[in-house]
Amino acid sequence: MLNKVEICGVNTSKLPVLSNQKMRELFAKVKKGDLEARNELIKGNLRLVLSVIQRFNNRGEYVDDLFQVGCIGLIKAIDNFDLSQNVRFSTYAVPMIIGEIRRYLRDNNPIRVSRSLRDIAYRSLQVRDSLLNKLSREPTINEIAEELAVPREEIIFALDAIQEPVSLFEPIYHDGGDPIYVMDQISDEKNEDTAWLEGISIREAMRKLSDRERRILMLRFYEGKTQMEVAEEIGISQAQVSRLEKAALNHMRKHM
């Protein structure tokens, strides 16, 4: 697909290439509201979009769709680029194009994630970037949770939920012989005695819980619901669900 001459009606073999000087001249005009200069900048940087979407050519997505989404990222980069900063436009634009494509892939993930959980995940990523610049180090989950005033468990669940699924048949190592796939690194514990004994231990520990605690754990870990969804179903706050869940798990550990 990437070898097509035409993508979204655009003849990729005839895309223009703008010099750095020409780019600066066009950006100066764009800042004054010149729409023709803006269109020329967009057309002159479409090759940048093409180079970025090649990173995503193994996702099974239509190249035309990725190209259109990448163009949205390019337009945002053009509209927000600051000429006074001593940085090349491509250095600024590529992360924005990649970010736009990743958002598209997350929102169209075959595994559906609730909007509230996605919102928490995206806000967590924004806060993480903000704290990274402020602290000059990778922020902890606790610091992100404190900044958002959201329980750390909820942030962990949200970030896990938006992770893209990995195929069991995706190769992780290849030395010229037979490749090693993800599934080769996963052990099967279903038939082990330890799993059978753990199952009995969990059932015994669950009997020690109150009806409300048992219901919360069933909804959370057997039906896969978020704390927010459990709170709505039971009729209590999400913070209460978090506290009850933590207390129930601690209670179970004492009996296992």
C-alpha cells in the first residue's frame, strides 16, 4: 500500500519540497492570516506525513486513513509553530503527527474502553509530560494521582486500558533461524497444582468478606468493570469503592 503513487487523491511522486528559507517566508505570511501561504505549507510538508505513517504500516490500518489523520496533525503543527523558537519545523511537527495518529488508533482500538477511563488516561499522560518538564525526571504514579486528585489505582487501570493489544504471533526475536513469538514466552498455568490450590484459597478468603466487599470484587475483577462503573451500579462514590476494594483485598490476604 505504501508503494502507491496516489494516496487520498494526492500524487505522492509529485509532492513539492520546500527549502528552509521558503518555509520561514511562508510561516511569516501565515501569521498574518495568509490562507494561500498556509495551503502551500501544508502541501510542501505532506512528505513528512508520508514518512511518519510508514512507522504504522504493520497495524492493519488503511494507509489512506492514516494519511488523513496525519494531515490533521500536520495542520495543527503549522497553526501552532512558533518561528521565534530556534527549532526546525520537522522537529516540532513529527511528534504532533505521531500523537494524532496514536490518538486515532487508540480511539479505534478493537478493545472498547469506556470514555471516562480514556479521559483519565489522556489527562494522566498530559500531567505526566507537564511534571516531566517541571521536575526534569519521570514522575511517579503517586505524583500524577496527586496532581489530578484521582486514586492511583484508577490511573493505573486507565493507562493499562489504553495500551494497544499485542498479537501472540508477533515475533520478538529473530537470529536468522526460526523466530521466537510472544506466545513462546507465555507459560500455561491452568493445569498446575498451584493454580488449583490458589483457586480454593481465594474462594475461602472471599467467604470472609462482607456482602458489599464481595460484590465489589466480583464486579471489579470477574466482570472487569471500572471503579466508576461499580460506584454507579452500587450507588456510592468512586472514592468509597476504592477504599472498600483496598480493604477487601487486604482482608483476603490475611486469610490466604
